Amino acid sequence: MIVCIAEKPSVARDIAEVLGARNRKEGYIEGNGYQVTWTFGHLCTLKEPHEYTPSWKTWSLGSLPMIPPRFGIKLINDPGIEKQFHIIESLMSKADLIINCGDAGQEGELIQRWVMQKAGAKCPVKRLWISSLTEEAIRDGFAHLKDQSEFQPLYEAGLSRAIGDWTLGMNATRLYTLKYGQNKQVLSIGRVQTPTLALIVKRQQEIEHFVPKQYWELKTVYRDTVFSAIVRKSDEELAEEAEKEKENPAKKKAQPVENRGIPPITDEQTGRELLERIRQVPFEVTDISTKKGTEAPPRLFDLTSLQVECNKKFSYSADMTLQLIQSLYEKKVATYPRVDTTFLSDDIYPKCPNILAGLRDYAAYTAPLAGAPLIKSKKVFDNSKVTDHHAIIPTGVQPQGLTDMEKRVFDLIARRFIAVFYPDCKFSTTTVLGEADKIEFKVTGKQILDPGWRVIFAKDQQDEAKENTEEERTLPVFHKGESGPHEPMLNEKWTQPPRPYTEATLLRAMETAGKLVDNDELRDAMKENGIGRPSTRAAIIETLFKRHYIRKERKNLIATPTGVELIQLIHEELLKSAELTGIWEKKLREIERKSYDAGTFLTELKQMVTEIVYSVLSDNSNRRVTVVEDKPVIAPKAKETTETPKKRTRKSTPKAASKTTSKTGSPPKPKEEPATPALPEGDAIIGCRCPLCGKGTILKGKTAYGCSEWKNGCTFRKPF
């Protein structure tokens, strides 16, 4: 008998249907020589400290660092999990062949390997590796089963990640709690959680310490067009540009541009003098240049860019977007979501006409593409940029029974996919230079010559008018040498502080280890050093909310006083530096690609944790983190009973925290958080934590506000 093991019941049912197994039994489906069973995400986890050494049950500084000589796994203590595991164990003991049908990623590999290890499976194992759950993809996957040994590096990377999170989370959380905590407060430290919090705290401090500077802008209106005086770049701006060039040496160096114009106007008197100087002098057009250009379609989505777009457009949290795209994957309308590439492999190209044909609701956009060869751009199809999975695209299956939220996410994915087969947008940029009494002015206008792919994202005229900027507008026809009267003006301005992080900008910062990067190609290069994985970043942000280290003000993420104090307390850069954590993440990726040794990684990890422990123990400053009764609007009522560095979700690293505390040495469970205060009125409620279930976030429906967890039974509803 062949035993297939999927990651959840719904996926098992899809696989069983394709295999012709239709006889439902308790915990599995049988038929046609197959037994298809399933897990519920993680059934196993790493053992807890006291299960290695009884003395580790007591929280004490003397027991640190806790580094087991050999890590072990155990079954999660849950009756439903135990029952399902024993069914799996029984099936595997009699199996001739096992097919690992877990999700095709690092975490999916870890989940199933641990179950097979715990069940003592001895027979050969094959691997089903697919990127969508359509019948065609499942059949093709079973026709090309791979040997389990091919995925050993993937498993080793997942195991190293889990052990890394356990070792650092367990030791650092106990260390900081015992050394700096007070009033029964647990200070949770995590490998990705803490540097992410540090990014938010750093940005917050930059905003708080920002000193606005006053300056003035000299402008003039000539022929109903606003021209701005050209301002010379400051030494700081020139130094910043030089630094960016150093960071990106691969970028083509542009020809050096003369630093021309008037000095920045930093006092009103100087501005007034310039204003009077040009008031009675005619304005003359000195140069007109028009440059034609093209704009390629936007990239296809990886998980992070989809989460960013959904946060910007719909205010969906990263976690909510992950749930929605996972649901679309399980409903067979979208491909595998936990990906970090925006490219497709060449073998997908022949399938694209059929996928486009399946998007019947978008026939107005797909019809012009039918009957002719599709554009094949290197910006879309590039085997070198695709490893296990390609970008998120539709499968071509007609969507049915989608919720409104799922429809919005699917619409984004479908339009991006169609757009990559459309021609580039063609435009012309016109720059007009003028001067008055030798003071130079400039205005730029942009005109769309051929919208190309832009027609797919066309908004109504009202929206376009709202978003129209000076650069987007079409200029009147000017002639070089013409001159005439003008109306100069002086506008008072203030420099602005950096913006607080939103979930969208934080996800980008995590992807690039905290560096501000707008360029797509440079961002791709820096993904190697990003902190966390696309599949776990949403869970990390949720963990920071639950620890009450951050809260949300509208869309902005704000560090609570406790979060700020915790980061200020940590002097060990390894714990809070996004860049250093990014280097660690890169090593985990290299383990996956067999270019780095897992044993070396774990040796370095143990050494690092040992150094952190001794460094903190030698601190005699007697510092403490203040317990602040912070009441964030979105914070749920929660009891923190573990020290786990990350919430164990469907796709986060396994729970690695002790649930048991000692009557003698362990800190008691933290007190229950104060009740959530009254929710704000109007649309300010959107994104707030649900006061009923404490898990979901508030969304806007057609007639009322509701909870994102409504599908899971939450009944919160607040009519408009």
C-alpha cells in the first residue's frame, strides 16, 4: 500500500480525488492502492528544556546557556493531534512506499519529516513537489515524483532554523527576563522578532528627535504654469548620493551633472530679496527638451510584494493577506504563495495562453492577446531567478465562491499576470527651463503616448485627477526664446521627519535588512540578507503585537514604552541588528543550496549564544525594564505562558518554549492584560484588533465593520 501524507485535510481530499481514493476512513482516505492521510500543520515540535535536563525546568541564570548535546522532537500535547498521529503511525508501519505531499517549501518539509521520524517510518519515501493544487498539477506531480534524498538540504535548513530559534529564544528570553525583568514580566527575545522591533524603535526615535528646519521655495507662474527655481544640492545631499553609488557599484554610473542653481533659501530675508530681484524682470524660456521613454509592466508578485500592495490598497495586515492567498491556493485559483521570487521559469511560458483563456472575467483584457505569440520578457521569464517555486500567478481555474476580500487579492494577481504580456507604456517627458535675472527655473511634464499595459490598471477619471502630480501633467507649447510677464512667489516650507513604519514599509525593511531600497533589481540582490522568510514575517509582526511591544495608530506601527525600553536595554548587537541577522539568514539559505554546512552553522550559533549569555551576566548596571500599563487600541487580551520567540502558526518555526514554570525559580505567568479600551469611531476602527476574539483585525464591509476571523466563527459586527 502507498501512503500519501498531506499537510491538511483539504489538500488530502484534493489529492485523493485525483488518485481515485474515495473510501473515507477515520483520519485517512483509501482506494486504488493508496491511503491518503494528513497532518494539521505541525504535529511535532522540539522538546522543551526540562525534557533534556530536569534542572532546566527552573528558571535560573546559573543554568544558562542551555544547549542540549542532541536535540530531540516530541508530539505536541493535544488529544486531536495525538489521535491523528497514531493513525498516521499505524498506516506508515504497513506501508510499502510513503509519498511526502507536504507543502513544497522548507517548513512543509520539516513538518512531514518530523512526523515520519516520530512514526519510525522505514520504507522508501518519494516527494510530491507541485506549485498549484489543480488536477493537472497534481497529476503531473505524481507522474514526476522525486526522491526524498533530493530535499535533504531543504530539511537541514529548516531544522537548523528551528534549532536556532529554540537556542536563541530559550536562552535569551530567560536571560533577559531574570536579569532585567520585574513584576512577573517575561521579556521575550527572538532571532527575527528582536531586530524587527529594533527597526521600529530606531525609526520612532529618529522621528522623536527630528528637529524641523525652515526653508523657502522660490517659484513663478508663467503662462499658467508653475516653474520652480533650480536649487543647488547641499554637501549632505552630494555625500548621500556618493554613498548610494558605493553601495550599488553594479549600477550604471550616470554622467556627472553640474550642481547648478541658487543656494537653498534658509532665511526669509534672502528669499524676499530674490523675489524682489525678479519681480519686475521678464521671464524668458531658455531651453526645451523632450525625451521619449518606456515603462515596463510591474513585476509579478512574490509574497512580500503582495502583502505590501494589499496593505497599501486595502489596509490588510500581512497576516491577513497570507491567510487570503493561502485560501486562494487551496481553492486552486492561485499558485503556491510562500515564494520570494517575482519571476517565472521558461517551462511556464507554453502554459500561459491557457491560463489567460481561463480568466474569463478579464476577457476584455485577454482578448487582444489571443491568437498571437505572447511577449516573452527576460524581466518575467528567467530560470536563473527561480529555485523551488515561481512568482504567484493565477492557475487559469475559474474562481468560484470567493469572499469579497479574496476577490480583491485575486484581482491584483490576475491583472499583474495579464499586464506582463502587454507592451510597455510609451511616454514623453518635456523639461522646460527659463530664467529671470539669471535665476534659473524649471518645470517638467509627462505625456502618455501609448498606455500599453496601463490600460489594465486604468482608474476612473476622478481618481486620476486626484492623483495627478505636476510631473504627470501635459505642458502648454513653449518656444525657446519667448518671454513675458510672470508672477513670482515665495513659499515657506519645513523639513519633514521620516515616516513611521506601516506593515507595508516594515515588510520591505525586513526584506532588505533595514536598508531603504526603492530599486527592484537592488532589492532582489538584497533579499539574500533579508531578515525572516516571506512565510514567517507576518507571524513576526503579529508576535510583536501580542507581546505588546508595538501597537497600531491607523496604519502606523508604533513601539510601546516597553518595546522601546527593551531595545535600549539590549547592548548585544547580534540580538538587535537587522544586518547581522540578515547575514545569519543568508547562511540558512546557503544550507538549503548545499553551499554551507549545517553543522558549522549550529557550532557558530552555540558560540554566539554562549557569548551573549556571558556578556549579559557581566553587566553590573542593575538596569530594569519598566512594566508599563500600555493600552494599545489593537492589543488583545492575552496570557503569555511561554517564552517562545515566535508564535507557532501554520507556517512559523515550531514552538520552542517551555509551558511549565517552577514554584521555586521560574517567574510566574504574567498577569492578564487589561481589557481593550473602547474602539475609535468611523474608519479609524479599520485595522484595530477585534475586541471579541482578540485574534482578527477590523475590516470594512458593505453595511458594517466586522472581524477578519468571521470565517472562523467570530461574530463581532459594528453597523455604520
